[in-house]
Amino acid sequence: MLVTPIEARDHASVAAIAAACGSEIDLDAELARQWARIWVARKAPEADPIGFLLVWLVADELHVIHVATDPNSRRQGVGSALLVELLAVAKQRRSRLVLLEVRRSNREAIRLYRAHGFSAYGVRRGYYAEGSEDAIEMMLALDPATGEALPGKDEIDLGA
């Protein structure tokens, strides 16, 4: 899996992936923000993207805004490859925290984030307008000197 910064040729694919996952992304607006970064995952250098990650760089934190994989490419390591790149960037930037929200019902994503060291620390009730679904707040604390993940534990009960 190849993970690279987004290129102009990737815009249509990223928009299509976002739409297929039930969200919209205004790439022009995001790319105009000096604090936003977008990476794409592809199977080969000339292949179309099959996943993307949008992050905002905020002081010594990274805020994950979107992670999406083309529905036909799920369970192939796309999300994991994107998170590995994210954590490499966090280490390089000497970040202290990586933060994100995820739908309570998105058990696959929660498992993926946990596999990369994230823990659940809060709930935003009714965060997602459609269906008033809760968002689970997750974080990964990092040692800014080494970039290594610090041990974390869930501070909320997610149920089974």
C-alpha cells in the first residue's frame, strides 16, 4: 500500500470515496487551510486512490477529521496504512496527542483505532445529526521526545 500526499489528479477519486462513505468533503476549502493535510492510499503509484485521511495540525496535536476507504477496498489494510503514515507524521512533528471522533456504531473503525493504540475518553451525545448518533472521542497520547505511544485506557464504557 502506497500512502502519499494528495495530488490534483486525486480530487475526483477522494470526493467519490467520501460520497460512497456517506460524507462530503470540500477539497478546495480543506487544501486552502494551511493547517490541513490530506493523504491518499493507493495500491500502485499510478493507481487511483482507494482511501484517504484528512488531518488538521493544531499546535502539538493532530486532529483526524476524515478517514475513509472505498467500500470495495475495505479489509485490505487501507485504513491501517493511513494510520501508520499519520503516526509517522505525529512522531516527526513531535506531537503530543492525536484526537478523533468516531460513530458509536462503527465497531470496525473503533477496533482499527484501538489496534493503533487509541483509547476512548469521551462521548459527544447526538453528535451526528442524521440519526442523532453519539460520537466516541478517542485519543492517542505520544511522548513528544520519542514519538512513542504512551499507554492509555478507555475512560468510558463502550459496551460489548
